[in-house]
Amino acid sequence: MVDNKYFEDTKQKMLLEGYKEHIETISVKKANYLSILYCAPFMFIFFSLYQMKYGGVLAIFDSISQMIILIISSFLLIVIHEAIHGLTWGLVCENGLKSIKFGVFWSSLTPYCHCKEPLTFNKYLIGALMPFIILGIGFAVFGIVYGSLLVFWLGMVNILGAGGDLMIAMMLRNYRKAMIIDHPSQIGFVAYQK
């Protein structure tokens, strides 16, 4: 589980330095709804591009083996998604990967990556969006350019899987000059602004 003591110590330090605390969290139910809403425009654009170039985007696959590959790959990419968050944030953290915690919220079977250090808006945002960029947009574009329906669908699955990250990015928009730290136990973050 995430280290709440470190979070509380960081909170006290930031408050003593004159920062104001803004807690930005969201319920799981609302997060699921909003994440689909934020993904929809991207998925629509990529589906339209694939459809214009090749047609038949809604034809799933030629064989059962391709469907099995999609399902297995999707589960593996969940782990890679969290690793990308961690590696990206680890590159910009003062303590590197020591500030990154990986785990699973077993009650919802949700893997997570938690950055314990406060980061600037840009550093936090880049770490939050990197899986969306690499696994979502990257796979979708590759699938369109090279005509790979399997890779295209992996891109779509990863865009959907990054819906929470897109939602967090939207929540961040009012905190461009803040220091941002992951909330240790809820979906969201805490922003510290002077």
C-alpha cells in the first residue's frame, strides 16, 4: 500500500512553506463515466481515419487466435501502462525510482503507480499522459499507417485504458503553477499553490 506517512509529512512541509492545499479527487463511479467521455473524441477520430483508409474497422478479426492475442496483450499492456507512468516520473523525481510505488488496489483489481514526490505541473502532466501517448496514440497511428487491425485495436483499448489519465489531465488545468502530488488512497491528486 502507499506510504501515507510520507504523504502526511510532505503535506505538513508544504503547508509550513506557505502553500495552500487543493485536494482534487473523484469517486470511482464518476471517474469511470468521465474517462469514457474523455476518450470518445480520440476514439472517434482514429476510428474515422481507419475507416476512411481501409473500411471495415468494425470487423473485429479474421480468427479466434487474433482475438486471444488482443485479450492477452491488453492485460500485459496494463502492466506496461503503469510502468511507463513510473519510469517517466522516475526520470524527473529528485529521488528517481525510489519515489515510485507500484501496486494493486485489490478491492477493485486495479494496478496503480504512485509518485510520492511533489512535481511541477509539466512533469506531473507528462508522466500522467505518457502511456496514452505511447500505447494509445502510438499504437493507433501505427495500426492506421501499416494497416494492422490488431495493433489498431490495441491502440483503441489503450486509449480507453488511459481515460483516467485524460481525466486527471483535465483536473490539472487549473494548477499550472502548483506543485502536484498523487493522492495516496483516492483517484486524483493534491495541488499545492502559493
